[in-house]
Amino acid sequence: MRIAVIGAGGIGAIYGAALAKAGVDVTFVARGTHLAAMRENGLKIEGDRGEIVVIRPTSASSIT
């Protein structure tokens, strides 16, 4: 299964990271500095349930 998270902000990134951690092929769609940071550093989610780190998202892209 392949999933595209359109708008990988505060909520979309959490769900996308959980899916990627479970082994799903996830493409994160973002823009601007957020897109550049995800491409360079991957995605890190911190919260009260612990930390989810996706070192290298399957893909981070922009719709433009």
C-alpha cells in the first residue's frame, strides 16, 4: 500500500510518521522550509506518547 500525506504539518506528519514506522510506503507533501527540513533531516515527532523518528521519509515532495 502507498500513502500520500497531503499537508504534512502538525497532524498529517503524526499519522504519516506512524504509518512509515509500521512499514507503509509514505510520501509526505509539504512546501517551503518544512519541505527542505524534511528532505535534509528526516522527520521527528515528539509527544506525550513518546518519540517517533523517521530518519529518511520514503519521499518528501511539493505540489507546485
